[in-house]
Amino acid sequence: MDKIILLAIFTALLFGLVKFIEMKYVSEEKKGLKILIRESIIVFGVTALIAFIFENFNSQMNDFFNIVTDSNHVIPTDAPVFTGNPDF
């Protein structure tokens, strides 16, 4: 959960910085700081939500895409390593 919050914070801060630079040097339209903060909060919320969904449903999404793409890839939970004596 900490990784999700950190990812969302860094994404929102980077978005805010890029938007501020764009507003100051590139765009002719001057927006207020209130709008910039509101947009950064929206980016934080969306990033946190998407990261949370991706983290919790990653295995189910892999199963879904295996069905959609008609591939029979099975993700093993144990490594397929032979550790016993050979039978021959």
C-alpha cells in the first residue's frame, strides 16, 4: 500500500510541476494555483486507484488475457525444478 501512495504522490507532483512550467512558459492562458492543485489532486486519486486495482487484480487480469488471446500460458506457483534422483 505504501508503494501505491508513493507512486501516486510522485505522479501528482510531477504532473503539477510540468503543468506549472507549461502554464508559466508555454501557454498564454494563465490559470490560478487553485485549479493547478485541484488537477494534481485528481491525478493523485486516479493514479492511486489504478495502481490499487492493478496490484490486487493482476493475476485475474493475466487469466483474462490468456483466455482472450487463446494462449495456454500457466503461471506456476512453484518453480518447475527437478530435485530428485532420476528414475532411469
